[in-house]
Amino acid sequence: MNILIVEDNKYQLENLKKMVMEGLGDHAGNIYCASNISAAKRIFEEDPIDFFMLDISLGYESGLDLADMIHNTKTYEDACIAIISAHKKYENRATEDSKCHVFIEKPYRKEEILELVNRALIHHLEKI
């Protein structure tokens, strides 16, 4: 399973990556990391991504704009996307307008991330 984490805060990015690795456990997977939209776009255009974890605030960019870009890419029309953000006010826009599957509010708990990865892994294994 290939997972792309997009987070502009280096500490948060490393923390999420460690949690995702723990959540994957023995299941093989690649974890890609990006801190902005252009880096994320390069990754998902070059490598197939099964699950996206996006922060809303990416410096001067928006993770919701990235979610829309992902869904507007033929390969990822039905992509599974989780938004992780401190901005609860964007939850409806994320889940309804941008068709993201999950909204997790910061500060998140480790258990929430592990459960999220577990659900994504189950979904991925059901598809193959």
C-alpha cells in the first residue's frame, strides 16, 4: 500500500510518518512525504498512491485545493483522502465539497491515526 502524507510542519510530518509505519505493521507499504502541493503532485503522478493524508494549511497553499486536484485526476477520481487539520471550520468543506473521506482535528491522538491507517489498509486489501 502506498501512502502520501502532505504536511508542511516538519515535526508533524515525521510524527505522522512514524505513526503510519506503526499502523502498517508487517504489511508492506511505501510512505511518501511532501511539504507542498508541487512536491505532492510530482509524487502521485510518478507513483500510484492508495491513500492520501493531507493537512489543510500548507504554507500559502491549501490541502483542500490539493484534494480537488487529486480527485480531478482520472487515476484518482475515487481516491481515499483524509484531511488532518487544526481548522475544524473546514470540516464540511473537506468532507462534502472536496469529497474527502475523513476529517481528523489536530491535535490528533495516536489512536486516531492508527485506526485511520488500519481502515485504509483494510480497504486496500479488499480491493486486491
